[in-house]
Amino acid sequence: RSRQPLATRRGIIQYYLNNHAEPHISVALDVVFAVWVLAATVYDHLYSWPRFHADLASGRPGARVRGYRRGIVGQWLVTLGALAIWVGYARPWSALGLALPHGWRLAVAIAVVLAAIGFMLLQVRQVTGLAPETRVALRSQLGQVTFLMPHTAVEARWWLGVSVTAGWCEELLFRGYLVWFFAPWLGTVGAM
């Protein structure tokens, strides 16, 4: 039994309630979902990725598009599952890291986004200004990821979908939901 006076214990409890507005309450569904996401990631690494690689190496038509499609659909299904759990338990979006910054953080965020957009536009302009032979020659500098890059206009459209999917889904799952889930045991840094 604690030897602190009752008023002090009430003060500690009140402090905790006032300063921890986003309690971490995971339920059995979170445990099952987190284990499933981790198992699916291992499965993808051990089975799906080598299968995709072999499919491409075989030269089968449409192999890249099939791989891109599987990746897009799979990631969005898992992400929608995480969002359904989140909404179902009425958890605050800020606990996932989806809160708008304010004050100077908002100004810095806007500046970083505008700088990134400007840099990307500059890159697109420089690459589109290159001769086709030069672009083909530069492709070899991509090294081991060259096989993954699109080779046709149809593949390029699907690649855009892969890019958007990876940006949204992986961030939400691996830097949002799973960090939130593991943070109580590993700390925020350890969970990342």
C-alpha cells in the first residue's frame, strides 16, 4: 500500500488524466491485427517478392502490372483494415500522427512540402529534357532496382499507383498504427 497521502495520489491521477489525453488502449483485435500485418510482411518477403522476381525473369507478359496490382490491392486492404479498427474504437487521429501542425511547425511543414515539390519539378524538367538514349543509359545506374521500374506506358501508370500506395499505406501502417501499438513496450523510438 502506498504511503503517499490521499491528496497526493489524487493529484497524480488528475495530472495523468489532464496530461495524457490520448491513452493507449489496445484490444485483442489490435494484437491479432498487428501479428497478422507482421506475418503478412514476412510472407511477402519470403514468398511474394521472390515469386514476383521469378515472374519478371521468366519474361511473361504483364508480369510487372500483375505484381504492381497485387501490391496496391494488398496494401490498401490492410490499410483499410487498420482504419476500420481505428474508427471502430473512436481513437484520436493524432495518436496515429495524423494531426495538423500549428504555429511554427505548420510554417516549416509548408516550406518543406513546397521545397520538395519544387525539387521534384526541377528533376522532371531535367529528365524530360534529356535525349532518349541518355535516359536509357542512365537507367543502368539504378542498379538492382532496375527490374522493378516500368518499361511501358501502362506499367508507368500502375507504377504511379504503387508510388501513391507506398506513400500512404506504408506510412499509416508502419509509422502510424504499428508504432502506436508497440510504443508502450518499446518506446516511440524503439517502435519505429
